[in-house]
Amino acid sequence: MSQSSSRPAPSLTSSDLFAAFDALTPGQARARGSAKWTERPNAVISAWVAEMDLGTAPAVTAALRHAVDDALFGYMPTPVWRACRSAVIDFHRDSFGWDIPEEDVSLLPDVLSSLRAIISRMTRPGSPIIAPTPAYMPFLRIPGALDREVIEVPALRGDGVSAPVWSLDLEGIETAMAAGAGLLMLCNPWNPVGRVLSAAELDAVAELSAKHGVIVFADEIHSSLVLPGGAQHICYASRPGADPALTFTATSASKGWNIPGLHCAQLIASGQARARFNADPLCSSLPGSASILGAIATTAALAEGRGWNEAVREYLRGTLETITGRLNGIDGASVTMPEATYLTWIDFSGALADGRITGAPAEFLEREAGVSMNEGVTFGSDYAAFCRLNLATGRGIADEAADRITAALA
Ligand SMILES: Cc1ncc(COP(=O)(O)O)c(C=O)c1O
């Protein structure tokens, strides 16, 4: 079996990477054939689904190439999942100061499969599920598919210097918990608003969870995309107040290294939560569905691809600063610079109010500007005036997206 560490990947400097990203054109991005660039054929610029146009770390590509050469396409060998588990533990210790015992980590095919299984098997039958909104779209659909009610708790919107500052409505969450909710879906960093939740917010959630006996599903898939020079990600389960019996963390290298199609995420749970998860036939079957190539890629990403991820975050920060500045210059649009992720959450209320946008804003801007974004209402019923714009692309493409939106609203 090939060991990626024995065959080092070529190293690229940040300036090589940035030059390659800057040079990317929409034609090249489309020719690669990603879902992002091919599923919306009418768009000139595709900026919707959360994929990056920036490739992945050379260490990941090299590890996958070796696996392909060795036709390593079978079932998961023990050394492969163990190496992946060690890489996950090392990454969390080094990046977030959280020491995780080995037995607390298991592989998953993806984050959402664990959310489905935990809702259906670990929560009180029939109990509603809390989604702080705006929420990653499947959070609003999955409970309904499992015959559960979703309680949307809209974020508090504070006034920032040029754009809103989003925070959890803890009172609203408590009301939903007191009404019998079984689980809170806590997305941190928060897609789509890009917030990194503070220790105080996490501690308040932990207190409420313990008080009302509500499970917290901490989705930390975006933790490897915190932008440099600002907030520091804190793992919910690492907070002293988070009750292990009520806490599940799901994470993945899929966002930070752009490998969601390889299907390997991780579930971190300890104590009673881990015991219940392992004892349940549906939950305990999930590790067996993680992909061998995903585990190999994840190990390479977390063990050898951190430099690439750092460079990408630096590049994203520059793009996000430039483009949020440009979008805030448009009369009738307002957007907050994210602390993490490559996603921007744009409020077009002004342009809707004065009639420059008519109808659903993402549909309007795909038609009039050629820029394909996600419709705000899919993130929660309060957000019909919003769009989510994905800026994980070359600077030239991001600039063209801003040019086109600006021109459509002139
Ligand atoms: C917050 C969040 N959770 C989960 C997912 C999907 O993860 P997976 O493909 O591992 O199910 C995404 C994808 O964009 C996401 O943004």
C-alpha cells in the first residue's frame, strides 16, 4: 500500500498559487466540468454551491495519484482509517488546542448523513429540531424529511460599521428548547453569514443545552476556513460547559481542501453520546460508508496540506475584503465581511425596495447580471431579500462578478 508521506508532493509557493488563481478564467473553470460551473448553464459567472475553483493541495493530489496507481479502490483498510483519525486528532490539537481521545473519532461518508442519523436515532421521537437562521439549506429540509418540525430561530442583526453583524438569538433558542426541541443544529463557522462563534456564545448554548436536555449537533465543517488575522475557531465540544452526553461534532476536510466528492467526514463524540452512537445499528454503520480515497485525501490534507490551506485562506481574505468593499459601494446592497468561509451574505433590500430588483434577487441577478448565486429564502423564511455569493475563485472572476452585479443595479 502506498504511503503518501513517503512520496512527497511538489511544493508551491504562495506567489505561484496566487498567480495561478489570478489567471483563472470562467472558460477554464467551466471546462473542468464541476457541478458549480455546469449545473447553471445560463450563468456567465457561477458563484453558488460551496465548492472552490482553487483546486486542492498538491499533497492531496499526490496521495490520490498514488492510490490510483495502486488501484486502491476497495473497502476501507484499518491502517487507512487509523491514519485519518490520527490526522484529525493532530489537526484539532494543533489548530484549535483541543485534545481528542482516539476512541471519540469515527469516520463518516459525509456530515449530513450523521445529522440524519442523529436526528432519527438519538433525539426524542417527534421532537422538533432548531435551526438558527439563516441556515445551510439542508438544515431546513432534513428534519421535515424525517417527519420533524423545524423551528427557525432568526439571527439577531446588529448594526456594524457598514453592514449588519449577525449573532445567535439565545432567547429564541431557549424558547424553542423549552417548547420541547430535541436538537440544535449549530453551524460554526456559520454558513452563510461567515461568523465564528465566540466562547461566550458557545458557553451560553452549552448552558441552555444542559438546562433543557437538548442535543447540540455542532457542524464545524468550515473550521479550516477561518480567515487569517481575525477570529479564532473554538470547538463547541471543547468548552467546559458542553455536556458530552448531549454533544456531537461533525467535521470534514471537504471545505478547506475542496474534496466533498470524496466522501470522508468525521464524527467526534465522547462519553454517553459516543456509547449511544456506537450501540445504534444505523449510526454505527456510517463509518463503513466512508470512502477509502476520501480517507487518504483527508490524511494528506490535514498532515501535509496545511501550508496550501493557509495560503488559500490568505488569498480568500484578500478577495473577500476587496469584493465586500465593492458590493457595499452599491446603493441598495449591504454585505458583512465574513470571519470565515468564502461565502458572502448580501442584503439587497434597498434595491428591492426601489424596484431596481424585481422578484427573487438571485433569479433576477442570474438573468440580468449573469451571476449565479443562492437565493436567500432557501436559508430561511426571513431572507427573501438576500443572496449568497461564493467567492472561492480567482480574483479576476470575483471582480467580474462584482462588475456585473454593479452594472445590473446601476
Ligand atoms: C454547514 C455545512 N454543513 C454540511 C455541508 C455538507 O457536508 P457534507 O457534504 O459532508 O454532507 C456543507 C456544505 O456546503 C455545509 O456548508
